[in-house]
Amino acid sequence: MNRPADRCVCVVGSVNVDTTYRVTALPDSGETVLASGKMIAPGGKGANQAVAAAMMGSAVTFLGCTGEDAEGDLAVGLLAGRGVDVSQMRSVAGAATGSAVLIVDDHGENVIIVDPGANQRIDAAAIRRHLSNTPYQVILAQLEINLDAVAAAFESVPASTTVVLNPAPIGMVTTSLRSLLQHTDVLVPNRVELGQLAGRPTPVNVDAMDACVAALGYAGTVVVTLGRDGVALYPRADRPDRFLVDPVQVTPVDTTGAGDVFCGALAHGLAAGQDLGGAVRRANEVAALSTTFVGAQLAAVALSEGHRPPGTSAPVP
């Protein structure tokens, strides 16, 4: 696949090996359910995002860590096989490669438990050295890794680089996390994360969402992913403009990783020079298509010309 040099994306993030169990319905507290199937596959928010950007056509470099174990070798090999540059990845002695257990029901909804393992051992100094000497169009990070590595990355890039933060999993909002917004050009939360960042309840309508964005005290772009409700785009969080992007109608099989696919596709669009609205709309389409396949990482067939997943009326252009 030809990846022009001017579409360079750097992902600083996590890499996991996912174990997915299929169930009829997600269990309630204290309930035991039987799985109808099990699958082991590559995952991790960072890896999922890197694969999406690479599959879209960007030259993608991944900065992250695995353990010195068979799972790490598998994860790195699979990233490389998807066209991601893994030359800057490191293995950490004495740490296990990150892992996740996912439970997915018949409607494609999921719950996820993550053991970050080596993902919490990324060397911030090494990240700073690399990014201070290697320019990228876009840098993309999430929060499945140690926060000092994200901070080092964002503080090391030139003003010409577009910095994208997916604040997930958000955990406890801290002063350090809020300080990252000073270096962030595009913030991509879901509605739950937006509420937590704003210190408000999860917004259930556009007025509440507007209030949350205003409460951030942030002047950059906010892109709120709303799952089956589409996307809300705020080009400047400190201004009242808000645009709603309609959802793409599909019949989901597995929603795991859809937000990651969105972020990777958005990073690709921005690196390719698309306007913000166009990049968001295309990312929304690709993320929706990704839910029509099993697994957290974007399947090549989802991007094939004329692909028509179940529930759509026409192929996405």
C-alpha cells in the first residue's frame, strides 16, 4: 500500500492481546452466563488506532511497550503486518504485555477489563527524544499508558503538528490530565468522558453537552463520539458553534474498538489535509463500518469498494 510521506501519523499508546467472549446478554452483578464463543486477537486502544490510520493509508509510527513474552511478539508482529512502523517499540523485562478481557453480547454491546501491564512502563525520556527529532503531521495518544509519557509526547512536538487526545480510559480526572489540554488541538471524548472531564453528569442531550464543553475551559476543537447517535463537532470549544453529524445506519456485530477506529481514521484525515468537517464525517463512516465485523481492529474488507454491511442502504463512498 502506498503511504505518502506527508501523511505521517505517530501514535503514542497501548498494545494489548484481547480475549473476547460472546454471550447472549451482558451479565448483571453476581450473574453467571455461558459464553457461546471465545476469540484471542490483537487490541489496545493505541494499537487499534494505529492500525486504523495505517489501513486508511497513512504512514504510521507506533511508540509503546510490550513485555518480553510471546504475547508481545505476537502483538508487534501483527502491527507490523498491518503496515505500522514498530521500530520504536520497546519490550520491558519483568513486565507482561497488556491484556484485556471483553464480553460482547448479541447486540454488539460490550464491557471491557484491561490489565495495562507493560503499557504503564513507557519511557517518557525516550518519547521526548524521538519526537524532538522526528517531525509528524499528527500525533495521537490515549490514556491506557502512563500519563507522563503522554505529557512528554505533547510537550515535545512543534507547533505545526496537530495533537489529538482521546481521553480514554479516563479514570480519575487529575490536574495533570487537565494540563494536557494546554497542548491538545483536538480532544475526542465520548459523552461519558466529556461529563467526567467537565465535572458534570453525563450529558443526555445537546444542551447538556454544550454546557459540558463550555465548562472545560478549553479553546481547542472537541469531537464528541456518540455511538449510535453520531458525532458532535465543536470547532472551537470556547465558541457556541456546534455541528451534529448523523449516524451511519448499520447492523452492528461488535462495537468493540469503534471509538478507536474513529480516532485513527480522524488522525489519517487530518494528516491527509482534509478539512475538519470532512475528516470527522469520514471517520464516523469508517467507525460505523468497523462494527459490522468481529474484533477491535479495522478489517480491510470494511474499506473495500462497494462494501455493503448488513443494515445499510448503500455503500459508503
